[in-house]
Amino acid sequence: MSKLNHIFNHSFLLLSIIFFSAIACNDDYLTEVPKDFLSPDNTFVNMSGFEAGLTGLYANVRSIQAVNEGLAEKEWQVFMGQGADIGYHIDQKNFITDYATVNSFDPSARRIWTKLFSIIKDANVIISRANGENVELSETEKNEVIAQARFFRAFAYRSLVWMYGGVPIIREELTSPKLDFVRNTQAEVLDFIIEDLEYATDNLPADNPDGARLSKAAADYLLAETYNATQQWDSAIAAVDRITDDPQYDLMYERFGSMTDKPGDVYWDLFRLGNQDRSSGNKENIFALQFEFDVDGGAAIGTERSWGPFLERLKSPDNMQAILKDDRLGRPVVFIRITPWVETGMWDDFDNDIRNSEFNVQREFFVNNPESANFGEKIEETDDTYVRNLFPYYRKFTHPHGHPQGYDPSGRIYNDWYLFRVAGAYLLRAEAHLGKGDAASAAADINVVRARANASPVSAGDVDIDYILDERARELLGEEYRRVTLSRTGKLVERTKLYNPVSGMNIQDFNRLLPIPQTEIDANKESELTQNPGY
């Protein structure tokens, strides 16, 4: 069972109560004093109350990509790079795919904005209450509670600032209506993120026994990324050094975990059920979101549905359903269609790189319907199968040999899902070295990651920011917030035009940012919440 499931149980009901802040009346006689129901006033008084609040905050962050908890599965893919260089939504119109249709009333842009600010709201309640009087916390407990909340506040602002630009900075719990928000500058938001993360790295525990809770390394990872964005190269390098110098963390080089009896390789092992837990021997996990099958609060993740081809629609030559859903294939239905670049173009060592091995990218499919006369035959591509039904299936997004017993494949899986792992830290440090003009050190860091993948080393002369972004796609596809990465590096529009045959047709320079939702602008009646140019 995942480590946080025992505290995820019933967390949403609890948090729907404790994060509701009533506006108190001025008349003391009419002031409500909660005695028989939970509220911030009687919950955030001791460590158990704050643990309940933090549980909800972890769950709220998880709900960005958990099925039926927050955003639609298709909107989570906007974070992952839908509408950027790696993929587009299959209907080619919705969910930030056709940029000609994106405007201030776009429902995805609105829901993403609302979700991120809901995380900030929850974090601010915890921060404000932990700093209140008569709180029964030791100084160490108080600092750690605030550090977790400030990390998640920074995490939300990190997506907001790269998706929307400068946004309002909200530093504390709001206990009454506010209708006069103004946008801070992008630089101010970045400084605020760094301020929160520096506090987090100073006050989060160094020990990371399971990768399920925040530790100092998670804050250092996000700090390195933000230092890169502000060109504080030495600070970024130092933040990653603190991770790579810690013996708790390393790349995984040998096969490990639950399925070493199955054909595979070490990269394949990283994504098998249960292998994200550090107790499996996984030293690469810095922080992972927690999912669990058939447990209250365990949730599910829709990677299999989103990333794989719609195999059930394939027909055999005798006009029968060619592929039946099974434990090995699951039930993908392709919400995000990978680009031709992800299919083949990004692989600069196609035959040797284990991240492109047959275990990690399935490129051939065979009729598995025993009633077909063509049972066992390879399915050949035709014009009507290619776009949605037949393309490479990245196996990190599914449970081959690992769908839970009694589970009817529906495209939902129950892996814990990495937010940060050590391979990404090396690539952040490579980016910092490159920013300093030290291409040799950048290549050295990249080659640590490539060596584990059995890919040929890159020479210093071939390293530029595009090469690092290519390597991030090879290593971190579907893990990193790709849209955030491309916006942060100033490459979103350029690479979308270059690699995305659908979104690249209509993207314009102003689309590097999403529109501020019109509902937010209209509700902000006492001040002007300015719209991003072009919308």
C-alpha cells in the first residue's frame, strides 16, 4: 500500500469543511464559535490537525492528474506538452491544441487557473494558521508544516508564471471577499517562488525514506529549475550538487523491483507497479505522487488511456476486432496523439538507447483475438489506422503484466507517478553549466543520463538548449511539465511550429502564454486584471 493512503482516506470530505472560512460578524454575540463541526479555528491547533490539512494539500496537487479528482485527463496533458512539441489532442480542436480557437473564454485555461489557485489557497490557510497564536506546535514542527505548504505554493506559482505570465501574488489566507487583484510582474513572481523554496529547503527534512513526502531534495530540484530561469547559474548548480552528493540519491543502473523475472531493462523497471517506492531499492525517486488500487482515497491516473493508440478499433484482414484489451496492453484510447518527432525523430541513437528499446516503446502489434483467422499476425499500417489506432506505444504509461488482480482494464493505472527524479536533476545542472558557457560540463551531466540509457555520448560542441530539451523528452516524456519547461526556456512556440503538425499550424508568438480567464477579469470589479496580449 502506498505510504500516504492511510492519510488520504476521507481527506476530501474533511478538507471541504476545514478549508471553508466564514466571514465573521462584527457583533461578538453573533460570532460563531465552532464546537461540533470542523473549521480552521478548531482544526489547526495541533500537529494532527495540520497533518490533516497537509494531506488535503498533497491530494490537491495530486488531483492535477488524478482521474476524477480535479482536471480532466485531457487538461492534465496540457501540462505534459499537449499542444507543444510532443503531442496534440486527438480531436485537434479542444484542450489547447488548435491555437486559433484559444481565447479568454477557453474552458481549459480557466480550469487550469482555478486548480492552481486552489492549491495556493489551501497552502495559505495552512501557512497563516501555523503562524497564529495558541498553536500547539514545536518550533521544528511549525517550520516543517510551513515548509511543506510553501513548497506547494511555489509549485503552483511555478506553473502559473510560465503558463500565464505575471499573476497576482497572494501571500496569506483570505478571510473576506477581494475584488481588487492586480498582476505582479513575472520577475516578482519568480522571486516569490525562490523565497518560498529557499525556506522549504532550509526546513524540510533531509531524510527521504519513501519518496512520498516532501524532502529537502524536492525543494532543491525546483530551486535549481527556478534559478536557471533567473540565470543564477551557480546557485542552480549548487542546488543540484546537494542532491547528487547525497548518498540517498542516484540513477538506477541495474534491474530492480517487482518484475525482474519478466523481460525488460532498468528503464522499464523504473515504471513498473510498486517500483517507484524507495523501499523497492529505487534511489532515483525524489518525489512521487501516490496512487493505489481499490483503496479509499487511492485514486487512479489516466496515462494508459491518454498516451496509447486506440488498439481496440483495429481490424484484422478478416474484418474482426484485431486486438482485445488484456493485462499486457490495457485499454488505451489516445487522448494525446504523439507527434512524428516523438515517434522516431527525437531518437539520435535509435538502435542502442534502451529508452527506445522494445520493452519501452512498442512499435509492432499482433492480432490477439483468438477467433480471428489472422491470430498472431502482425498488424500492418493503413491510411485509416495510422492517426489514432496504430502508432508507437510508450510502455511507461501502462501496467504490462501488472494490472491489479480483479481489475477490468479501463485505461487507468495505479503507479505512483514521479514529479522529480534524479535524471531530471542532472539535466537541470547541464542547463546551468550551459548557461555559464561551460558546454563541457553540460555534456558531462547529459552523458551520465545517456550512459545509463546505453546511448552514445554527446560531444560538448553539440550541446545547446535544444539538445537538452531533446534529452529531457527522451528521458522524461510524460513526467515533466513539458509546457512549463518549454515556456521557461523560451522555446514553446519555436518547437511547436517545428515538430507539431497540428498545433504548429496556428500557434503564434503570443500563444506562449495562455489567456487570463475572462471570468476572473470580470469578477475583479475594483481593479483591472489585465489580459495577456493577443487575447
